[in-house]
Amino acid sequence: MINQEASTAAADYSRSPCSVMDYVVAYIIGFGAGFLILLIFYRLIILSLAGGLVFGAVNVLAAAHSAVKKRKLKLRISFFDLLEAMSVSMRAGGTLLKSLQNAREDLLLMYPVGSDIITELDAITGKFNNAVPLSEAFSDLANRSGLEDIASFATIYATIEGKSGRTDEIVRETQQIIADKMEIEMEIDTLMTAAKSEVNMMLLMPLIILGVIGYAGAGFMDAIYTTGAGRIVSTGGLMIFILSFVMARKFSNVKL
């Protein structure tokens, strides 16, 4: 049975879905990474601890941003599945409400009860049964999710709602457009995967080399850790490392 009542607590997809434990783990990882990096560059425990605290906080923010991005991506993929299920039902002659009901049954084979797409579909169906225009329900989802594909579909549907008998064709065409975009993005992501791995190795190698030479080099780098000029060189190297990391992440984050 479909829940006939709209959701009383609409999801805000701009907020992180991370739990407290997720934040704790992210902080520990960030703290550990920051501590090790600063220890390699400066070999000062107090400075490394202080830097680890800062890196931990930064990694918490990064983890929250990543979680929001992953949740939106999952919603986008599941929305595509929703349009596909609706399109199949409408081509078979089903009404809009029947198509939504059939789509829910199909989606339950792929997504559990309580998942974002099932919750949103229940809310949309509940609003539809309470005489709220379907275009308004889709627009609300588009505004909360911030997804361009859902916003485009909501705009198109609002334009033709009650004015066209080609709703099934429009749903199918929108689904195909989203499919084409997702296919292109997956191809680009596949091409970028190897490049991302190479960049990660290039960023990791200087740390490994510094660590090995610094701790097993029989005093070869003592001047770096004991003189003012050495500290300046270490700071410059750290700045270059951080800048390289930020630029690598920025350039590898392709957004269509």
C-alpha cells in the first residue's frame, strides 16, 4: 500500500546525512593525516598535534560535503529509474496515478523502504491525492534537491500539465536526456579514474621519500629540521604540497 499522506518532514538535501560516528571517523582520519604530514615536514610533536586538530576539522567539513554530493547523486540515479518506470507504465496505457503506483512497486525491487526516492514518491503521491498539482510536488523536490535534471523535468511538466496528451512522450524524452548525460559523465569519470590514481601516487611519493630520508638518512636532512633556513624550506615545500593537493582535486572534479 502507498502512503497517502505527504511527508511531514521533507528532506533537505543540502544538509549532510552523516551520523555523529561518521564525523568522529572523519575527524580521526583527518587528524592522523595532518599529524603525519606535519611530522614529516617539521618533526615537531606540538606543531604536528596542533596541525592534526586543524586537519581533522577540515576533513569533517570535506566528509560532510562528500556525503551531500553522494546523496544527491544517488537521488539523481533513482529519479532516472522513477521516470523509466513511469514511462513504461504510461506507454501501457496507465493513468498518471496508476503509473506512480506501478513505479513505486518497481522501485521497491531496487530501493528499500525509507530510501530517499521511495520517501519522495510517497510524498508526491500523497500530495497528488490531496489535490496538489503534480508539477508543484516535483518543483518542491527540485528546489530541495538542487538537481538540474529534476528542475528541468519539473519546469517542462509544469508547462504541459493539463494541456497536452503527450505526457508519456515527454516523460520518456526527459528520461532519455538524463540517460545520455549520465552516460557521458560515466565515460568521463572512467577516463579520469586512472589520472586520479596517478595524481594520488604523485602526491604520496614526496611524503614517502621525505619520511624515509628524514628518519633513515643518517642525519642527511638534519639541517632542514634544526636551522631557520631549513624551516623556511620545509614551510615552502608544505605550501607547494597543499597547493598541489587542492589543484589536483579541483581539476579532477569534472562538472557537466
